[in-house]
Amino acid sequence: MTSSFAVDVQGGTLAVHELAGDADSPTTVLAVHGITANGLSYATLARRFPAGVRLLAPDLRGRAESAAITGPWGLAAHAADLIAVLDHLGLDRVPAVGHSMGAYVLALAAARHPDRFERVVLVDGGIGFPTPPGADVDAMLAAVLGPAQAKLSMTFADQAEYLDFMRTNPAITETEALGPQIAEDLQRYLFHDLVPREGGVLGSSCVPDAIRADGADTMIDTEVLTAASRLTMPGRLLWAPRGLQNQTPGLLPPELVGSAELGPLIRTEFVPECNHYSIMFADHALDRVLDAILG
């Protein structure tokens, strides 16, 4: 059963979901979600955790139950929020996992605060790729994110209409087809993003300014793009062959992974037969993720 608590951060309160274990668990793992996602995206992984391991997944600022935070935006703010969560709980060092944009956030936090992270797992994100000078960030975000970006300016009559729209993304439909429990987890995480809007319709909770600032940081911020090279703790970079819209190559093409400058203790691992979403839901992929987290 999921429970939540609030942590005071700059600009408001951060909602943190306890998806596995409890306060008496000897090990706590911190999980960081993607750019338009939320903490409930880790529910499927949480069910695989062994006894004695607690999984905490915040809704990052500008999303879901943390949408009321007034800023600042950007990955540095998220990194500070992760440290605030650890401080709130009195945790010195933890293993942590970040998916997609969450991998960039985690890499930045761990590079800035190496004493707070025992191990880091970067899932289909966290390493930089060259962005052409003067590139249009909004256009690049729209191209990469597809429906995940388009939903920010849309409204929906109900959850069913929203789900139908998200199913226009073949990466989502492939993930949903993995089984009834996974489909339920996926839908719960997607619906956690919806909030009431004027006129009785529903819309995304994501704050557009937050999404744009965060997306820009993953593309053009030098500290963010080089953070993985400064990691001093053990870790793993897991990457999928297909991307956010099930396209090939994926978000991290093989040549990018092969040429990435990573911390000396960070290993790379290819996860076959998955896309950017299903790497966090498919059984064979989560076997790799869990192994990487728990060592």
C-alpha cells in the first residue's frame, strides 16, 4: 500500500511516496522519475523489492502532488530537493536510481554530493549528447517527448480519453500489453498526473515552465551534461534499444553510450527488447535494474 509524506523545500513542499518497505527497513533506496512522469512510475519496480528495503519516490517539483511548488525550476533545484529528502529522514548515504530525466538529476546530485550516495543507477538517461548551437529547445523537446510533451497543452473529458491519447504512442501500448498488473501500474501512474481544470475537464499537473527549464538543462547545461563523468561511487548505466516513441535508435544511441565519459566505477549495460518506458516495467528489464540497485 502506497503512503506519502511531505518534505519542505525551497518554494513549497515536496510529496514523497513510500512504495516499498517502511521506516524500520535497514536499507532505503531513492528513486527519481522522468520529465513529465511522477513517483508512481516506480510502483512495478517496488513490488520486486525484497523485505527490508524501502523505496522512496518523490513527485519532483512542478509535477503531480508537488505541482504547487512555486520554483525555482531546473535540475539543480531537483538535486537540492533530493538532498532535502535525505536530510529530512536523517539518512547519510543511500543507493539511488533515476530514469530518463531522473538519471540526469541523480547524476548531478551525486556529482555535487558524492558522500550522500552509496550507488547510482542511471536508466536510459544521464549522459549528454551534443546539441547544435542555437537549437530551438521547445522544438527539440516536442520531437523527443512526443505525446508526453503534447499533453501539457491539452485537456481531456475523462481518464479514458486521456488514456486513449497516450495510447497513440506505441511505446505506451507496448508497455501496457506486458500484462494486467503492469497495465494497472502504468495507468495509475499516468492518471496521477491528471488534475481538474475549469469546465469539468482534466489536464496535466505538469507546470510548463518547469518542464521547459528541466528539458533545457538536459540539453545545454554543461554541469548537467558532464555530471556522470564526475561520479566517484559505483554504479551502472542501463540503456534501451528503442526510444520514447518506440523508435530506433533510442534516447541513448549505441555510439553515444560507447563514447560516454563516465565515472571510473560506472559500468554500462544494454537491456534488450524494451523501449524507454518498458525498461521500467518489463520483467527482464527490472531484473537488471534491481540487480544494479542492490548490487
